[in-house]
Amino acid sequence: MSLKGKVVVVTGSSRGIGFEIAKEFSEVKKSHVIVCSRSRIESENAAKMINGTTTALEVDVTSESSVRNFIEEIVQRYGVIDVLINNSGYPYDENIWNKQLHEVTIEELWRIMDVDLMGAIRLSRAVIPIMLQQIGTKYKESKNNSSYTQHHSNNSKPEITGMVDLKNDFQESIPTERDGGVIITISSTPAISGRIGGFPYTVAKAGNISLTKCIAKEYGDKNIRAYSLALGNIATKATYEAISEKVRIEAAQEAPMKRWGKPIEVAKVAACIADNGFSFATGNTIVIDGGTVLL
């Protein structure tokens, strides 16, 4: 498929949903995945558990300088960034997450916003200039699949006239010329439907959806695509350990499918929309919640 050999950055990928996304891109789609978190050691340990081509790095999404250095290191190594997945999220804290608007302090609100929303904004701002520069560049995978070579074509964008040969456009082959890139940001269903309590988290995730729409509108003509994934109850280890069995059962009953989602189900959707075959659906939010929130 068209994701083979592409450079994919997955933030917060040392565990949980991020790890499954990194694993899917590396093992199944044969992409070169940048596994990253705030801890290089945790990133390295996660990368070792993936049977594919990976690079383990460290990044603090709340730090402008850390994000800048992180992106510069990737570009110095590989020259390009094809896919960015904004997955980093503030860890579950019941003392903050369940508060209503009048209860939450500005400091508590910012702690979540700084990771969940501003983290995605910082990464996207840093990556978009790279994606703009690589439009129309050709790439070649090295024999050991660990380095990439850029070659600039004479024309930055191919001219399309007359009828388009859809058969050739969608054949399962590795593209020889890069488009701008893909940015996928993890959001949540409360960002769409709202909820009682959980104001900081809900507002931050709603911002993620707006970020996606703005990127799609502003950079669509440069072939930079953007999507958000609105997640329902996904059974990560961290989430399961943070709540009681009673709450788990009640949460499962909310969905028509009467169960929790699996991290691998999120990873499969992320890989699907990153593929070139999904390009015309840019700007959309894909809901993954077992049928609870229907658009």
C-alpha cells in the first residue's frame, strides 16, 4: 500500500493506543515509525516490542523547544515527515476530569489543555512547514530501510487535464512522489456531544476537532490532509486500572455494541485514513465508539 516506507510520527506511543497505532503502521503498513514519549527509555522499550522499522525518541509536547528539537532531529535523519499522529494526552485524573465549569480552576484547565490541545497545535505547527517543503519530492527507500533520500522534481505539482485514470490512481503500489502529508489528531466523543462534568477534557478535545478543520481548509490545496478520531470507551490498561469494575460495565452498556473498543480498532482506522485512497475525505472526524454518537 502507499504507506510503505513513509515516515510516521506517533506521539505518546510508548503505551496504550499510541503503541498500537505505531505497531500497526510499522508491522502491517511497513512504515518507518517514530516512537516517542516524554521518556526516551520508555520509547526505546516500546520500540523493541515492535517487529518493524522504528526510531525511539523523546519529546515533551508542552515545551516549544522540545518539540522544535524533536522535529529537527527527525528531519536531519530522514529529510521528511509523511504522517503525524497527535496522540499525546494528559493522564486520567479523577480530581480534574469530572469537574464542571464552575468547579475547575484555571490552573487545572491549563494542565489538560497544555497537553491535549496545545501539544497537538505545537506539533502540527512544527510539522506543516516540513510537509509544505516536501511536496513533489521523490523518495527512495534504502536497503536497510533506515534512511531516506530526497530528490526534487522539476514540477512541484503535477498538472491534471482531461479525464483522470482512477485505476492507475488507486492501484496498490508505492507512490514515487510525495504529497504534502497527513495529520491525524486523537479527539473524543464528548467533544461532539458534550457531557456533564469533564469540562477541561471536553473543551480540549473539541479544540482538536477545530484544529483538524482549520488544517484541512488552510492546506488542502497543498495536499496536506487532516483528520480527527473521536474515541468512545477504549479499553487501554491505564483506563481500566483507573476505574472500578462497576463503572466498566456501565460504560460498556452505553454503546449499542455493548462493549468497550480495543486499541487495535483505533489503530486500524488511523492507518486506513492515512492512506492516499482516503484523501478526498479530508477534514472529517471519524467516530470510534461502537455506535453511540452518530453523525
